[in-house]
Amino acid sequence: MEVSAGGDGIQKLLAAEQDAQAIVARARKAKTERLKQAKDEAEREIIAYKREREAEFKRKVSDDSSSSQDNVTRLGEESAQAVQAIQESIASKKKDVMEMLMYHVTTVKLASE
């Protein structure tokens, strides 16, 4: 009788092992499905984020194109003012520079001086 009781125990152990393997297989399958879901959700979020950023970029580009014409005009005016200031500076110092050059060109210094 003990032999049949031992055989019955082995059968119970085998059945328990099969049940455990089935539980592990279901857990692995569920984990794989959750990972796939998370990946799909992340991809959807990435696509939505890209669309949002592209729309914002396009909006900024269109806003900047109208303000860039204003910037071009402003920079042109500033450049013209800077050029005029330089020309005025040249005109005011031209006489002094010419006199200094003429003095140094026409003045002879002896080597002993």
C-alpha cells in the first residue's frame, strides 16, 4: 500500500509542477503583453509630442517671418547711422591727420638728435 501512496504523491507533485509551469507561462505572457502595451503607448505619445513641437515650430517660423522684415528694416537704419557716424569722424579728424603726416614727412631730423 505504501507504493501506491508514494506513486500518488509523485502524481500530485507532477500535477503541481504542471500547474506552476502554467502559472509562470501566463505570467510571462501577461508581462509580454504589458510591455507591448507600454511600447505602443510610448510610440503614440512620441508621435503626439512630435506633432505638437512641429506645430509650435511652424507657428514660430510664421511669426518670425513677419517680424524678420521689421528686423531687417531696423538693422538697415542702424547700419546707415553707424556709417554716417564713421564718416563724420573721418571728416572731423582728416585735417589733423594730414597736418601730422605733412609735419613728419617734411621735418628732417639729424641722426645725432
